[in-house]
Amino acid sequence: MRPKAGDPSLLRRLNSAAVLHTLYTGGPLTLTELARSTGLSRPTCEEAANELVGQGWVTDFIPEPRDPRPPGRPARRLTFRADAGRVLGIDIGAHKILALVADLHGTILARHRATVDPDMPAPRRLRKVNDILTACVPALDGAALLATVAASPGVISGDGHVLASVLPDWTGLDLRAQIEHQVTTATGGTLSGPVAVENDMKLAALAEHWCGAATDARDVIYVHAGHRIGAGILIDGKPHRGHHGASGEIGTLKLLDWENSYHRLLSHQSTVMTEVEDGIHAVFDAVRDGDSAAAKRVDRFALDLAQGVAAMALTVDPDLVVVGGGISQAGPLIVDPVRRYLDELCLFSPQVRASSLGSEAVALGAVRSALHHVEQRLFQTDAA
């Protein structure tokens, strides 16, 4: 819908947003291609593009010397400047802190990770976060940090307070304010975008939809099975928070006994396996070697997972369930029994796939969420 006559400034913003969005999603493009894609006239596209070049969001595309060139004078081509800013995604977990710096197309420019103790008090964990944030600053390379999203275990309110968490001293923390202060200090005040905090499982689900195992699905349940078991839900490609931000917290349902499921999986009497540092690899290696006791433990764990997932699946009716966390490395050895139990428990059984993102799923989801904040700013026209 076009604005009414008499509002030229709004019309320019609408045109500019249309050109910018088209270049963001599909550049580089010539002015003729821009006009075709946006439905605007070629002169209007050129005017909007020149304004965006002046603002630093768009630049003239310079092909590589080896690229083939048509005869005659080449048409002007324009492209979105992915280097015009940076976004930051932080996974603040029980066992690690991982930060990813990305450009505005989501290309990861830097990774910084620290191992932490699950019993670490909140002040020490926050100092570790601050160390990681400081290490990220060189990757900004002078560009503005346009959005930061931090992920945390637990129930997170809409304004970034931790309402409940397994991390020590974490419940009640105004985590958004803490991260905003740390980021602003680390960048010397160059922060020019929002800071947000979200539950880690919801962001892992978002990452799978963005660049992982769920790119072709819209309604997704992500279940993480590692040091702990948790879940997140996407509806229509967006994280579903619920009224209190507690959607997906089915692991708190005591009758599922998810808290002890992982320990049961790793419990064994094999002397060989107890000498293996990674218990998960040990269990599944034993299954591959024909150990019937290990196979029974895996089957029981798959049933534990499936019972919780089925309760959510019967409510959400998802396209897909993604199994993430350390357990996902087992691939079909865990996916197949989970799928089999869901077939028994669900009216319509969803597909089941293993995560392809490994330990970076949560941080990647935070990056994608940060990009969403930037996109809202770039393409907002105030045309209510």
C-alpha cells in the first residue's frame, strides 16, 4: 500500500526501505533489476540507492578481475554493505561461554570461547563473560556493534531478567542490564544497537531453522540432550516464548525425570568404558560393538526423551523435532529410537533429525536473533 499524497518524506523512506531490503536479500543488482524487483521506477531506485550509498549501507559492486565481463560499458551494480556493522551472539552456559561476532549477512568473523565450572558463582561467571566480550572487540574492526543477544539457561522475562535458572545465583539477575553495561564498556561506548537476552534452547531452535537441520521446517521442537536436557519451540519460524517466557520448560515436569535420564544413560559397569573420558562416546561405541546393556540404556534414554517431546508435539503439532546437544553426535543411534517411540506416542508423528550445528547452536541462534533486531531497524518505515 502506498502512502497518501502529501507525505513525500514517508514515500522516500518506503522507497529507500524497499531498495535496501531487496539488496540485503538479493544483491548485487543493477538499477534495472532493482526496479523490476521493487516495482519502483528506475529513477526512483537510483535516487534511493544514492541516498543509501551516502548513509553507508550500500556500495557500488566491483567485480573480481577474473569475473567475465560483457562487451561495452558495464551497467552500474549495487550491493548491500555487510561490513557496515557487526552483531554479537553470546552463549552463557553452565560449562562454557561462547561469543560469535558476525557481519550483517551472518558471516562469522570471530569466535571466542572459555570453559567454566557449572558451580561457578554469578559474579565470577559474569567476569568471564566480560573477558570474552573484551576479546571480541578487535573483530569489530571499527564498525558499530548494531545488536547484541545473549543466551542463558532458564526462564527469561521479556525485559531480560532471569526468572529461574539452574546456574548458581542467576535467578533474579537483570542479565540484560549486566550485558549492556559490559558491552558498552568493552566497546568504549560505540554500542549503537539493542541488547537482548533470551533462553538458550529457544535460540538453538532458531539457529537450526536458520542454518541447521530445520531450514525447511516452520514449526519445530528442539530438544537438547547433553549435560542437561532442555527444549525450545519455534512456531512459524519464530521462537515461542509463552506468557512468562517459560515455553518448552517441560523438563521441570518431575514425572518425566529428565533430570536423571542423562545419568542413567551414562551409568555402566564396564571397566573399559569407565576409563573413557567422554561417557557419551563410550556408550554409543559400546552399542556399535554389540553391547546389549548399553543398547538398553540408549533405548531407555530415547523413551525418556520421546515422552517429553511427545507431550509438546501433541500440543504444537510440529513439522520436525531436532535432537541437539552432545547426544546428537550419535546420529541414527539416537534419532531412530526417538522416532520409533514418537510414532507410538503421537497422533501425527513428526520427522526427527540430529542437529548439524554441534556446540555452536545456541550462539548461532543468538547471532540470528541479533540480525533480526538490525533488520527491524533497517527496514522500519514508521508507516503504521
